[in-house]
Amino acid sequence: MDWAARLDPAYAAARGEVRCLSVGEDGTLLVKVKELIVLGVLASRGLQYGVAAHMRRTIDYGATKEALFEAIKAAAVPGGGVAYSVGVWALQALEQDGAFPRPTPPSPSRSERAKRPRDERRSSHCCEKRRLRGKAVCRSLQGTPHPRQAYASSVE
């Protein structure tokens, strides 16, 4: 678009104004919602590059991968298979580019940890332990008693 703007700066400025009026921050709808509408239309027309570009802008305004996928599924109703395949392609490309944060698995609750077999509970501890004079020792702390052991001995 920068190249085209150099050819006709007045047209580029007018186009920018229209863009601000249609998908800018003014108005009743949130920018994220407006962008979801735009990407649905672009997906229905099979415009992969435009879909990916508007997905990126939607992410900038707080959209999640799940919200983008839901918009693509909604666009597939009137837009058919092309809307779905173009949208999925763009979403997958964004994920591969690292556009979405990696989910961190939740830590197991105390009751979930207690349900594990005793051997498994020991091996899944936060650090490798070895026995030294009968006390669990954290290797990463190089001989310093593990915090649980230090707490247990302070309570006794």
C-alpha cells in the first residue's frame, strides 16, 4: 500500500479516512468486532492475505485463537468451503508464526497429586532428589536441604 500511496497520495489519504470511519476506534462496535466482520467477508471471497492481515489486527485488539476460529466457522455458513479453508489456513499460519501465546498446562491440584502412585509422586517432584544422610536434597541447590525438608525440620 505504501507503493500505491506514492503514486497517488491524495487517493491514499481519502482511502485512509474511509478505513478509519469503517473499522476505526470510533463507533458503537469494538474494533475487534469490526475486524472479525471484515475477515469473514474476505474469507468468503477467498482472499487469504487479507484474512491473515485482519486476523493480526484483531489479535492486536484482544481476539483469541478460539474467537478467530469461531468467526471463520460463522463465515463458512454464507461463504461456504472457501471461507472455511482460507480462514483455517490463515489461522494455522498465524499459529506457526507464534502469533498466539503458548498455553501453560495448569499445575495439578493437591488432590490430583495425592491420587498418583507413591513412586510417581516422588519422581515428578520439582527437582531431582537424591538421598544424603537420610534427607532429601535438591541437586540444583547443591547440598542445600529442599524447602519442604527445611520447613519440616523447623516445625519439629
